[in-house]
Amino acid sequence: MIFATYETNSNKKRRKVSRSSFLSLTALLLAVLMLIMLAGCAGSGATSSSKQDASDVSGTVSADNQPALTVITSFYPMYDFASRIGGSRIDLTNMVPSGVEPHSWEPSAGDIVKLEKADVFIYNGAGMEHWVDTILSAVSSKSLIVVETADGLELREGHDHDEDHEDDVDNEEESHTSEEVEHDLDDGHDHGDQDPHVWLDPLLAIKQMSAIRDAFVTADPEGADFYNDNFTLAKAEFEALDAEFHSRLENLASRELIVSHEAYGYLAGAYDLEQIAISGLSPEDEPSPARMAEIIEIAEHREISVIFFEELVSPKVAQTIANAVGAETAVLSTLEGLTDEQSQAGDDYISVMRKNLETIEHYMGKGA
């Protein structure tokens, strides 16, 4: 099983937490005891959590005409997957609001209060939510089912680009050819943290939804047929999306993606693309001057015409490289969250992934 009744695993490799994040989470936990005492009044108070619209997901409710389960998700992909499986049979709340980049988001004491009242908590894992062990340690509920959807999946290793090339900067033999630099990019990295962005491969997303389905069936056996039927429908839709990606990306003129940070490995791996990341697994990582120079050299040598970045972070670094090589910039969504505009337009995982497909096809199809 890849879900458990409140269970964390401190031995799993997780993203490093900064001293400031640790202190803020410690302060958060100190406030929780008082807030839990006031939980009856806090249910409708302002927190950093957001209710997102799942009205497009059809379904039934429990016998008393109320949602059978109260479900909390960590960030957008988990919310989308849970809404597809749970429909209107669940009361669903997403922790990270629309328009907020989840890597830097921190939970509030109010979020812990919400978890105390929840039946199921769904998160990605693999280090994506650096705060999850700390926040779960503050939850006293023994009935909360915790689902780590990436558990059991084969994860890619991330790369620490700046550390990999520190010696190159100081070495007297600094004049690499473009071919040598490319080889270093492909093969010369020490493995770092595991890449958590598994949801960008639709077939891995199906496995994440399977874990969610299993948890809902465990928590609400009366709804088993409903959850299983919804999973079957979602699985077919995601398999069709995967087939569409394969068909439309089969004969691209160029297959190299220069991207703002190392979030697209599963997408690239699924469709025989090459990810060349400017910075590491977190969009907050600033690339070193040496790394910037490497990327510029690669872009020039391979005649790259576009530098991709994501919606919820600054395009400054991507624009700097694009300006240096005469390339364009374009958005390629990581689906870590929707913008306010996307939410208002009713976008979801499928529509944003299709937009990604159109973007890749447009820019990579016009190469030399």
C-alpha cells in the first residue's frame, strides 16, 4: 500500500529545509495547540488554504446528502487528481492557493487545524512538500489517512549543476569545446535530490490517481464503485493524452528543451526529449555565472530558438539567455499550480498539458 493512517517516513530522502523555513515551521507548531482548542471557531477563518472549483466533476454524495469524505490536498496536481476520483462525493480543499509557487509556500497553523478534521490528506512526496513531516507530526488525529502518491514510483535523480562544474571554473583548462560541455551536461553530474515532478508524465499520473482511488475506497467503502468508475474514466482520458503526445511529437525537427529549472525530466523522458536545465530542482535556485555561460554555449552550438520557463516564477534568467543567443522565450507549464487566470478560465491538468503539447510542437517543429 502507498497510503497509511497517519504515517511518515523520516528516512526518505527529502528536499533540504532552510534554517528560516525550519524556524517558521517551529513557530507554526507552537501556535497550533492554541488554535486546535479554538477549532470550532476556526473552520471558516482565513487560512492559506483555498477551495478550488470542482463543479465540473460529476458524482454522488453520501446517504445524508453530505460529502462522504473531507479531503485535503497539498498542491494543484494532487487537487486535480483527487477531484477526478472523488467528484462531489468529497469535500475537497487545496492547501496552496492559485497563483502561488509551491516550492516556497509554507503552511499556516490553520492548515493543521483543517488536517485535524480531514479524513484523507493527499500529497506528492519525493521531497516536493518539504514541510510535510513537520506538519503531520503536529496532527493528533489517528484516523487521518495520508497518501504519498509518488511512493513506489521509480524516481529520477536531480542534478546539482553548480557543484558539478565548480572545478571546471577554477581549472586552467577552461576552454571546453561545445561538444565537451554537452557531454558534461549529460554525464558529468553527481546525483542530488530525487526529482518529484512525476505528474508531468500522464502514465505516472495514472499511478498517482490509483493510490488516491485506493485511499478513498478504504475511507469510504460505500463509494467504492463510484471511485472505481471515476478512476476508469480518468485512466482512459490520461492514456489518450499520452497517445496524443507520442503521435504529435514523434517527428519534431528538434528535441532539446532548454528550461528554467529541472522540472521537466519526466515529461522529456516519456516522449524522447532532452531536458537541458538552467538551474536545479527548485525554481528558487539561482544558476551560477559559469552555468549561465554553459547554457549560452549549448544554445548557440545547437541553434536553440526558444528558452522555456514556467508561469509562477520570474522569466528573468530565461530572458537573459534568450537575449544572449537571439532566441525567444515561451511558457511551458510545470502544472505545479494554476495562475488566477487559468483558474477563472476553468483550466485543468488535461487542458494545460494540451497547451504544453501545442507549445512544444510549435517551437520544436520549426527547427533547422
